Amino acid sequence: MTAVAAAVLAWALIAPPVQNPADLAEVIAEIRVHGNHVTPDEEVIRIAGVAKNDPFRDTTIALVRERLKAANLFQTIEVLKRHASIEDPTQIMLVIVVNEGPVRIDFPDAPGEMPRVVRRRGVRNLMFMPIFDAEDGYGVTFGARVAYLGLAGGRSRLSMPLTWGGLKRAGVELERTFDRGPVSRLEVGGAIQRRRNPAYEENDDRRRAWARAERAQGPLRLAGTVAWQHVGFGPIDEDLRTVGADVAFDTRLDPALPRNAVFAAASWERVFFEAGDPIDRTRIDARGYLGVGGQLVLVVRALREEASAPQPLYLRSLLGGWSNLRGFKAGAFTGDTLVAGSVELRLPLSSPLSIGKLGVSAFVDTGAAYDTGQRLRDQTMRTGIGGSVWITLAALKMSLGVAHGRGSGTRVNFGGGLTF
């Protein structure tokens, strides 16, 4: 054996094995079940069809959710992905949150008989959910949603939202979800509401009735809506009829703190007035979330709203404030067309395993609003540069930012609320 061959053989015997990229695939290190009172954890996991050390794939969450839905034991189901280890990102904790609805257990008098689970009916089917939302320019909205389950079948819900503050609203909504067929969700409803327009300092009063159908398939959602509404805005008092369609693509596993995900939504709406020609309105909102090292996330957003003809004041797009241009007051600029974008770096300061999360961000927002017939290249782009601090705690997220609007000064903006 030559010296070269001997050296190659020795290296093959002592060198560490080359790691297969497949070995770095994500695996389920832990499974947690929450919200179940009657069905044991083991039974929920058995129905879900997953086990510890199973590979975690892109389709795992959708498959688990579908299996749990097929069991017809739970009124609501949520499946979440969490990292089980800071050091090893391949270790995944699968969190299953179920709601069995109002139930009771009847214990038999005769020995040897098994206890029986009974679904509660009547007023005990009532559920209550708080409503809280806050944004500079619009104020704080608070209230509650009362829901009655099962009015139009086991997967239906009649709900009555009532809010006060920035948005004063009272409504009735009936929705029904379906496991199969061309429609995943149907909704009809009506509401009366008042909200002050921050650009024109006028109360925007609406009475509205609508019907909506949705089709969801994985991260893709298609929907169509028809609606009627009566608008009171200063001296304006008129009826509108609208028909529209929208599509959304959402890969965010955690909408509160997304990472390595995209969200894109597009909508079209035709508005028919009592007098005059109809107007077509379109909206495109695209966002990307990229992990760039450690817990740091780069967020990029692009937004465009456009109308085919000049709109009444109450329909014009508003630029400024927390929603699209920090460093300026809400509704600082208005137009039939709005173009905006932002780049943001988000850094969570708390552990990924914490229920509550605290973090900071640095951002640059830019945008313009202008009338129909004008061109974007002729507009002055407004820019806001600043930073924010934010906190998420379960379903609550609040953010407070300080930004310098170029040509406007420095301003505090805030936003947040409850998300379910």
C-alpha cells in the first residue's frame, strides 16, 4: 500500500461522518394539549395522528387540524408551532388548543356503568369574548361579543358585537363553517356604526348589511362579498351597493410574531351609487418576514390602494399614522390612490419559549396619496424614520413608536389590540 493510499484510509477511519442535510430536518420534540376538559390528552394526540420524534413537515399543522375536525369532538381547533429549544432549532413543540364547547359529565347511579358526556344546550351555549383595539387618530375601542353556538347547525355561530369608544358599533352576525364542499364559510350580518374620520374631522355613520362566502385551502383563501350600506358623512347622505372579491395567501404560523413567512392579499370592489357611474376600487397588501440571524426578523411591506374615478370624501384612502406612515398623524394625507411601503427590523428581547414577549423595532415608512389622473412619479414621497417597543401577551399585542416625519416633526404613534 502506498503512503497516499494509507493516508486516505486513515482519514476515512478517524474523520467525523459528513452530516446528511436530511438529519437537520425538524422533528416533533414535544406535544402539548390545552383546552380539553373531557377528552384526555392521549386521545387528542391519537386523533391528531402525531407522536414524539415524528418529522415536522410543512403540511403537519394542516393535517393535524383536519384530523381533529373530522372527529367532530371540538368546536374550535388551533394548532401552533413553537421551538422547543433555543440551541437546537430543529426541535419543535406542537401545541394543540381545542375547545370542546359547553359540556357536562353525567355519572350513573348503577355500578359498572361508564360516565356519559352531555353537550349543554340553551342559554349555556352562550359565549362571551372581549373586544379591544387602539390606534392613534382613532382612539381606543372596547366592548364585547356575545355568541350563541349551534343556532343553524353544529358549526354555526350567531354573534352580537357591541363596542364603544373610537368605533361605536352594534351588530348581528350569523356564520356557518363547512368541512367539505365548495364553500368553507358563509356569513351574513348587519350593523350600525359611527367612527370619526381623522382627516376631515367628521363623523362617519354607517348602516350596513352584507353576505360573504369563503373558500379556504391551506394557506390560500378566496372570498366574495355583496353588501348594502347607508352613509351619513357631514352633508352627504346616500345609499351604496357593493360587490367584491378578495384573495389572500398566508404562511404565517404565528401572526403576532411571524418569521420566514409571507402574507399577500388582493381585493377588488365595485361601488354602485344612487346617482353617477360605479367606481372600481382595488387594494394590494404584501408583506414578507425573514429571519436574519438569532431572533432578528426583517419585515418588508408594500401597499397600494386605487380607485378608477374620483371618490366621495368618506371613501378616500388615508395616509399617516400607525397603519401605514408613522411619524405623521392619522389621515395627514388623502387621495383616490395610496402607495406606501416600509422596512422594519424586529428584535424580540425575551425567550422564544416565553408566553409573553417583549421586543423593539427600527423602521422606515414611506408613502404618497394623490388624486385620480395624477402619476406616482410626480408625487412627493413622505418618509418617517423611527423605532418602537412592543409586547405580546397571549392574544394581546400593543406597540408604541416614536418616529420623525421628514418635514413634519417627531410624533408618537401607537396601535394594538386583542387578536383571536
